[in-house]
Amino acid sequence: MRDTTISQKFARCRDGAGVRAPAGKTPPTFHEIRSLAARLYTEQGINAQALLGHKSADMTSIYRDVRGSEWIEVQTG
């Protein structure tokens, strides 16, 4: 099987490495890992746009969007 995109190659390598998702979830995609990296580097003050090689800040902002998956702080007792 010949991979035609980096996403396909990533998925094949991820699966070959035995990375599995919890029940009912899907394993991380190349772009999800890239998005996480953009958010983590931004938090450290690193220019994620330059690191990801985007020409526009708008594209980088798409990668930094958490898409509703951010942590929720829960108050205890």
C-alpha cells in the first residue's frame, strides 16, 4: 500500500506502533498532534506560525483552536 499523504503515513505508523484509543474514541490524527503542538508551543511563547510554516495567522489560529476539548476545572467539596 502506497501512502499519498503525510496523514496516511502517520496513521499507518501510529497503528504499526500499537497506539490505541480508549473504547469509543478514535486514535489521534496527524493534524490533532500538530494542533496540540501549536497550542503547547504558543503557551511557551514560541511563534507557532513560524514553527508550523503557515503564511497566515488565520491558519495558525485554526490549529490553536481546542475545538471544545479543553479541560474543565471542577470544584471539590
